[in-house]
Amino acid sequence: MTTLHQPIRMCVSCRDRKLKSELDRYIVEPGVLIEDKTKTKSARGIYTCSKQCLENYTKRRLKLKEGKQ
């Protein structure tokens, strides 16, 4: 019996690897993150496993951008 391939993605904040279906996907556009509920839009995207991970990621990105200025 063959098993179907299950795509695995990594959370950008905590680096946990989970099934794609278990993660939330956001599209990265200049200055904005847009939730991709269908997980099929063709754009650069990030995956997070929880709202807390999304908040941690955005806080960390803001600190990095402030440090470059």
C-alpha cells in the first residue's frame, strides 16, 4: 500500500515542522501581512503555527528593521 505525500512546512517563528494543513499561511507584501486562507495564492508567503508565533515574528522583524536604519 502506498502512502500519499504530505507536504511539511516550517513555522518562521518557532521553527517547528508540521503538516502544511496544520499551519496558517500569510502573504508578505511591502509593509503588510495578508492571511492566505486558501494557501494557494501565488506570492511570497510565510507559515506560522499560532497567533503567538505570528506576533513574535512581526515583533522580531520590526526590531531588525529599526536596527538597520
